Amino acid sequence: MTYHQKIFKNMPFPCLLFERREGDFVIKESNTQFCKITNSNEEELKGKLIEEVFPQNSFSLGSNEIVESFKIAFTSQEPHKIDVLRYDIYDKQNDSYQDKYWEIENIPLLDENHESEYILNVVRDITFDVLESERCNVLQYNFDTKTENHEEFIERITDGLFSLDLEGNFVSLNKGLIDIVETPESELLKMNFLPFCGQDHREIIVKKFNVAIGGKNQKFEANFISGKGRKMFLEISLVPLKNEGKITGLYGIAKDISRLKESENALSQSEIKFKSLVQEGSDLIGILDLEGKYKFVSETSYPVLGFAPEEFIGKMAFDFIHPEDKERVIKQFSELELKRQIEIQPFRFKNAKGEWRWIETKATNFANDPSVSGIVTNSRDVTEHINSQKAIKESEERYRSFFENSIDAVMVTIPDGRILAANPSACKMFQRTEKELCLMGRAAVTDPMDPRLAEALKLRRETGTASLELSFIRKDGSKFPGEITSSIFKDANGDLRSSMIIRDITERKATENNLLKLNKELKNYTKEILTANEGLEQFSYIVSHNLRAPIANIIGLANLLENNDQPEEIQKELFNETFTNIRRLDNVMQDLNETLKLKDDFSKKRESVNLESLTQSIIASNQNLIDTENVSITNNFGAIDKVYTVKSYLYSTFFNLISNSIKYRKPDVSPVIEIRTERLDDQVIIHFKDNGLGIDLEKKGDQIFGFYKRFHKHVEGRGLGLFMVKSQLVMLGGQIEVKSLLGHGTEFTIYLPNNK
């Protein structure tokens, strides 16, 4: 049974389908409702004339009017309606006729050539309506002529009878109206009709009421609401009431037609559904003969394929199929000889533009059904789905290739730390099988002691992605630095997943460390160059001043000695002066040699120097002087007692500072020297404090560490010691500061890097 037949069989109204045979109209099919109300069955009705099935009695107006209506509809190809027809139904069991009135509509159904082929006979039993109308006419008559029987008559009527005054207030009513509006009589007689009007029809109802008050009978249908809130559809008749020619109110009849409207709506919805499924749906419906030629195509052929339905009629369906798919489709189509229904997997079908569209089809064999006599195909355009599946497959293949061949470790995880999949590089990197990684989870590869791990998880949780460096662990327990990028995403089922892409950056870190080391060495070399520059400047100063003066003196004295005429005493004095300048020149050369030794000593290997041993060694070498001058030297190396440095530089520094404290002591005051250390971050700090003469820093502060700078002339010296101290400390990467007050001693503070 086709979908059209199902709709026909289950229509809520009685229906017959007539076809024309040799000038007569005979019954082809009848629906369930028709058979029900006529106490007949489909087989006994099929193929008979209307008068053969329903014999006439003396009250029936005859089948001639029906046949005449058939002819009009068949010829005009337009529906023809008979509003009221008396046609009684014969009751076989009681051998009598049932009084029946019908509303009949004959609708022509056209064939493919737009010629009338069938007549759809739709009938509606209006017996109740006609009889009720007759009763209403009788009521109206009795109301006008026999007012004494008015109340008794009203009570017998099932429809709602009522009267209204000119304001619309209820004056009288019957039990039928009370039942319809579901409101007690005592309340109704105090009410106006307006509260019962449906909101959407209120304006129409009031307009009809005013027209009736104006003197014209009114009959209409509208929405109303009962006292219990039930929505209903009523047919209302309003007739003006006159007294001595003056309208004093209205008489009304209310008939509940809600069920009738529901049936009409159901029929309308059924028709709409049929149209939407077959004519306006997205699927392409077709009927093929057994050879595969189109007999019918739905109107959806145009939006789906760009062809009008008539362009398919009579053509072979297989001619539109791609050559590579045709053999498969024909083979599956042939299976319909043994099967009632088949599903044909997607194949390519040419549209009006010559493009290939992917179509999937369900075909059903209705060849033995005379109403169809063919193969019904239900086809759907699945091109977008096929293309999307192809794109997904290509994407999956690209992802799988990346996953399998990436040199980085790639893992698919759940945000809580479980690992779902790991690529070969991940297994190699962490020295575990994929199964081991999935069983152990994230904890198997990340370093729990790395404080950056919690920060990374928080960042990914808040932003959806994180990229940073972390410490990772191999199966053998060895740790290595890695660069990780991790993102949260949803899989096809909407479940949260996360990706982890990890790169081993051990070699890169080693390179970075080497670069840092080289950079540090470069800084040291730069510092050496700067120091060397300072040395060159000092050399330049020595050459231009300290060397030139004695040499010039020697040259002058030599010129004088060439004069033999000078007295012996003067010549002796000239010789003495010459030797003095030679000794002065020798001192300068020794100082230059000391300066040059700075470079040589700096290249010596650094070592761990014990400060206590170093100090005691210097004290021992100056023991006679210390004892003679009653020098007190105390030290406190509790904070740090060893320094990793060039020992000769540190020895020279300690020696010069201790010697200066003794040399520049106060007269008649025993020298006191305090040495102590402290640690500050990555620095070693050494303090030298004495109670000596002190230095006027306001006048001499910028000269303290200069070459040949002296501040106390009463003691022999050349002004080279503090210059050497600062030069050596700078070359060690340190610095020196001084605090002093004239007459109150001096404190030197040394800062050295704690390299080990």
C-alpha cells in the first residue's frame, strides 16, 4: 500500500474513488470510514455503479444527481459540490432504510497527461445538522406562534438556546447552554456574553452582535471559552426579538462544533503532511517501471538535481548514473525480482549542470500493486556527507602520519592525567611501551619535584593551552629537560581530551649552557682588555713622566761631565746625582715589572685558599716588625673561611693591606688590625679595619687607588701598593671600597665572587 493509499484509507471522512468505464462511473476503491458508516466492505463495493450499491427508496432524491455531479467534475476538471442530498442507507439486518442527508464533493484526479482519470467522492454525513436545522426551524415557528410552550420546548433542545437584552446580558437560557458553557444558571443570568468570547474572536463576535441588534439575522462560527476554561468552537445563530415592531433583544442558538473542527483540522494537517513529505520534502520520490524508466518524479527533483519532474518521464534512470557505479546499481536493482525492498549504497548521479552528485536510494517493489505498478524509489542527496567523510578521513590520515612519524613525543591524554595513546617517539623517549605509558599515566613521565608542573597545569586549565619547559623522567630514573605544548580539546563524543607534544631539549640546553659559559668568558676577556687598557694608560703615564724625568736628568748630567774644566768637587757631585737618577730609573723599571706580572699571575690556576692559613703566613713573614711595633691582629672567618681564587693575588692583597696598616700607624699608639668575613648571596665580603692615621677622603678619595699616589710623606713608599690591590681584585672579578676619617683609622671592604 502506497503512502497515498494509506492517507486515503484513513481519512476521517467517508470517501469513494470512481473511475469511468464505457461512459459509466464505477467504484474503484472505498476507504475505511465509508465502509463503516454504510455497513459494507470494500470488496462488495468495488466495480459497482452507485445505484447498484445503494438502492433508492421513495424519499431518496436518487443517484441521478450524484452521477450528474460526476459528469460535471469529470468534464470541467474542477471539484463539484452538492450541499445537501437525501440519500437513505439500506439496513440489511433490519430490512429498512436509515434517514441520511449528505454533503458531497466530487474531486477530479488527473493523470500524467492532465486528463481526468478518477473522481474522488468525499461525503460528509450532515443528517444531524439537517435534522437539527429542521428542529431549529420548528423551534423558531413555535417560538413565534406558540409562546405558551416556549419553556418546555427549550428544555428539550440539546443545543444552547438563549435570549439576550440589548446590552448582551443573558435573559433566558436552556439546559443545553448551561452544559455547553459549564456555568450554573444562577450565575449565567447575572452575566454578559463577553466573558465567554475567545480573545482572538472577541471583536468579530461583538460586531455580529451589533449587526443583529440592528435587525439582521446573523450566523457565524467563533472561538469561545467555558466557565471552566475549556476552549471550544461554537456555531452561533442570532435573531432579533421584536415587540410591536421594536427590537428588544436577541434570540440565539449555540451549537458546539469543536469535534467537527478537530476532524477538519486533522484532515487539513494530513493533507499538509502528505504534501510536505512527497511534494515539498528534501527526498526525491520516483516511480520506475520494471525496465528502469521513470513513470513519476516528485517536484523535489528540481531543488535536488535541477531537473523539472517532466524531464525524467520516460527516460532510463541508469543513464544518469556514473559509468563506474552503473554496473553495481543495476545488479542491486535486479534483486527486486526476489526482494520487496533494497537499499542501494551511495552512487554518483548527474544533475542538470552535468555535475556528479552522490545519491543513496531505497527502492520498494510495488509492481503487483495496480495503483502503482512499478518500483518506488526514495532517494537522498548525500554529497555533502560523502565529501565531509572524505575530508575527515584525509584529516585522520594526516594526523595518523604526524602521530606515527613525528620525531617529538606525542600523546593523547585526559586532563586528569590518564594517557590514551602514545606514538613511537614517546615510547623511545621515555623507554616505555605504549601499554606501560597508558597504565601509568602522566606521573610516569613528569618530574613531580618540578615546581613548574603545577603552574603549567593551572595555565592549561584556565586558557586551554600551555607551552613551556619542564623536567621529565625516563624509565631508568634519569631526568632530562623538555619543551612541552599541551592543549585541551573535545573529541567526536564531546568528551574532554588533551594533547601533549614533548621535545627533548637536552642538546639545546647544553648548547645554551656552552653559550652562557662562552659569554661569561667573553665578559672576563673584555674585563681583561679593559684592565690591560688601564695598564697601558699607566705605562703611558710612566713612560711620559716617570721614565722621562730621570733619563733627562742623566742626559743633562752627562753633558756637564763632558766638560773637564769643572772642579773635582762639582764633578763628584755630578757623578753622585747621576747615580741617584740611575737608581730612580731602576725603581721605575721594577714597578713596571710588578705591573707586568699582574697579567702573568692572572693566568695561574684558581684554587681553594684557606683565609686563616693565608693570614698566618703573612704574619709569620712580618713577625719581627709585628713584635717590634706591638701590632694586634685579630680575625673572624666564621662566615666563610675559604675562597676559590688565584692565591698569589689574594696573598698580595692581604699583604699590602696589613703592611699599610702597620706602616701608617699613629705615633705612640699600638696598631690594631681586625679582619672578618661575611657571605652575601653569591659574594664573599672581607673587611680590613685598623686604628691608623686615616685618609682625608674629601680631598684624596678619587686618588686612593691611583698609580704612585701617596698620602703620608713621613713614611718611605712609592704609592704602588693600593694600585696593585685594586688591579688584582678587578682581574679576579671583584671590587674594593674604602671608608676612612683622618685621625680615626681606615676600613677596606673587599667583594669577591664565590665561584665554588
